[in-house]
Amino acid sequence: MVANEGDNAGLFRNVEREASTAGAQVTIEIFAQRLDLDGDASARDSQLDSVVELLGGNCNQITLNDDIDPGVIQDSLIQDFTLPSSPGNLYFSRVRDFRGDGRPDLIYELSLSGAD
């Protein structure tokens, strides 16, 4: 999935709904700074400084990650996280820009693994 924060008409975040079971281990990884759309790895294709959150079925925050390597890699990663119980076995991942920006050049790819 490649998303563009500008698609949300100023909401500044994208939310994805996931169904899974408690106890599953999930990994959510954001590729923005490391995204290479034009084959030129020396130029950044996205200016997004991502923050990814994992929310429960009632939209309470379960965990979040800002930077994989603070000051070096501004992409976000929640890795091998064991899901707690959640109403209806629903979970949401929310991606936003650290600065609260919502612009057309804030593009990213979301990778999700481990969910049922």
C-alpha cells in the first residue's frame, strides 16, 4: 500500500483497520524516508517523518513508534508486538507525520505482517 497524506483532505493521518486475534505477533513498518519511487536512492521521495500507532478496537493506543533509529532513520517500526485482547478482535494502525503536516509529498508505504 502506498498512501499519500494529502489524500485525507487535511486530516493529517491515515487509519487502517485490521482484524486479528489476541496473542498474534504483528510487525508494522513504514517506508517513507527509505522509499525509492524513481530509482534514485540519493534523493528522498518523501518528506514524511512518520509516527505509527497501534490502536485497539475502542481506539485506545496500545503502542507507538516514532523513529527506527532516532536522528538517522525517521521511518517507524513496531516489530514482533504481541497483540493484547481487543474488543471484537479489531485493531487499527494509524500513521501520521511527526510535525502534524498533511501535504501531497508526504507519501509512504505500510508493511503489515503477522495479522490473521
